[in-house]
Amino acid sequence: MPKQILAQFNIDMKNYVKLQKKKKIYEIRKKLLKKNLKKRKIKT
């Protein structure tokens, strides 16, 4: 039984790490997009 729990925990941790990376990338892209849109507004 404990092995199953550890395996599930391990899978959950891997998914958590993947989600964190995706979220981090999303935040970075969002900031860059805002910055680029500001630049466009200034040019026109």
C-alpha cells in the first residue's frame, strides 16, 4: 500500500512541476506581450 501512495505522490509532484513551468512561461509571455503592445501604441 505505501508504494502505491508514494507512486501517486511522485506522479502528482511531476504534474505539479509541469504546471508550474507552464504557468511561469505563460507569465513571461504575457509580460512580453504587454510590453510589445505598449511599444506599438507609442509608435503610432
